[in-house]
Amino acid sequence: MTLTERAAYLKGLREGLNLNTETPEGKLLDAVIDMLKDVALEIEDIEENAECVNDELDLIEDELDAIEEVLDDEFDDYEDEEDDDLEEYDDDEDDFDFGDEEAIYEITCPTCGEVIEVGEAVLLDGAMKCPKCGEDLEFDFDEDDAE
């Protein structure tokens, strides 16, 4: 029996007993039965709302599960692609091509002490002038020495 049915039963019982509603006790009993009926109706409304909320939450959970499944599949595909990309790289640094960048060397002028940065091409030429003091600088560069 639901709460509203029980409240209706109490109201019917009061009427069946022919209780006088004009006495203070009768008025109190009538007010308590009316309040119980109102409380029962409010509780039914709350239960209906809770059931609707639960149904909505179940739908949201199903949608989130579907989204999670799609994202997991995409993440797995991404990881597979990333692993394939990583396999292309070799840990052996000797195989890495640094391109056509020229090596830079630091030379100290014996006359003025100026530190000059020069490229390998200048060293291979064998000579240059110090940009600060104009002193002729000569180089004896052997590629085997560079290694």
C-alpha cells in the first residue's frame, strides 16, 4: 500500500467512525490526516522526479560509454601510428645526417688575443687577416686532426 493510499484509508476510517470534527480532538485528527495526505503526495512527486533523473543518468552513462569507446579506438590508432613513426628513427647517431652545416672553429689571434669564429672553408684556405688588428693568420689544417 502506498503512502497516499494509507492516508486515504485513515481519512475513510475517520469518516467511518463518525468522529465529531467539531471537537478539538476531531479538528486535530482531521488536520493530521490532511497533512499526512499532503506529505504522501510530495513524497510521490519526489520519487517520480528521482526516477526520471535516474533514467536520464542511465542515458548519459550509455552515451559516455559510447564516446569513451570511440576515443579509446582513436587513441589506440594514434598510438599505433606513433609507434610506426618511432620505428623510422635509429638510435645510431653516426647515421644521422646533420645536413650541409659548416663546422665553426674558434681561433685566438696571437697578437691581439681576439677570439675569432671561422668556418671550415676559411681553415682550408690556410690564411686570413685578424678583423681586429689586421695580423695575417695562417692555418695548417688537416682533416684527420679534426676527428
